[in-house]
Amino acid sequence: AALFARLDNVLLRQTGGSGRSCLLCSHGTLEVSGCDISSASGLCVEVTDAATPIIRHSRVHSGAAAGIWFRSAAGGLVEGNEIWGNGWSGVQISDGSNPTLLRNFIHDNKSAGLISFNHGRGVALHNDITSNGKGGVQVRSRASPEFSHNRIFSERSFGVWVYEHGFGTFEDNDIVNNAWSGFQVEEGSDPTVMGNRLRGNRS
């Protein structure tokens, strides 16, 4: 995909009641850097149809829905952002999408920090995920993400929850001081779990 646009240091606000996304990436590679993105009635960022944006050093927050949703085989890179205060999850990955998330701070979202579902994938490396309403990470419905070298801590419920036939690989993560289980697997799920450090979880 060709680089067709770039946004630097722009304030982006979706302020109406339409429920539309503040920023929609539907094809190609949009590079976003140093932006502040929020949405009063929809998603902050929606990535669809095999688009591969590069989102760096931005603030993605206060969305009525999710912070960033990758769907319909989307990809791209999300690096060094702060993603917080969204009405759904901070990052959602579904429908064969496979973005890379690197060194983001994902916190205080109403649902999970990050959810991969409906055959979603995703590679998450060196992220800090904390203080989300419904756990740090959720994986379900045939999703198979890869998590390595992340810190998932001080969540309001579980650290990681893999359920409803979820899969994925979890290696060398720190999963600590969560209010419920550090790592919970149920309902026919079968993740690969290696070399993680779990401590201080409540159950």
C-alpha cells in the first residue's frame, strides 16, 4: 500500500451525534504522528479493508466507543501512543486483522484494554496495560493474537481472559497485582502460555 497522506500535530474531534468515527482509514497507509483524537459519539479511529496506517506518539481518548478498532483484515503499526478513557475497549482487533502494537500506554478504558475477537490476530510488544474496567486483555471467538514483553497490571478485574474458543500466544509478560485472576482460560480455549511472571493477583 502506498503512503498517501500524513497528519502531524493535528487536533481531531468528532463532536456530533452521528456515531461516526473521528478518523476512518479504509485503504492505503495513512501516517499519523503527534495527534490528539477523540470522538463524542463513535470510534476514535476505525481501520478497515486491509488499510495499514502508522499511528505514532498520539493521544487517543474519550471515545464513546472504542479507541482504535481494526477490522476487515486491516493491519498497521500503533507505536508509542496513550490510549485511554474510551467507552468500549482501548484497542479492538477482529475479522483477520493483524496490527502491531508497540510501547503504548493503554489505561482506564471502560471495557478491556485490548480485545482480539472473531478471528482477530495482532502482535502486542512492550505495552503497559492497566486500570481498565473489564480486564487488561480479552481473547475470544477464534482469535489468535501474540503478546510478548507486556506489563498487564493493576486491572480492576482479570489480567488476561481467554474464553469462547480463544487462542493466542502469551510469552514473557508481567501480569501483576490484578483484582481478579492474573490469567483465566475457559470455554474451550487453548492459548500457548510460556515464561510469564504472575504475582500479586487476587484470585
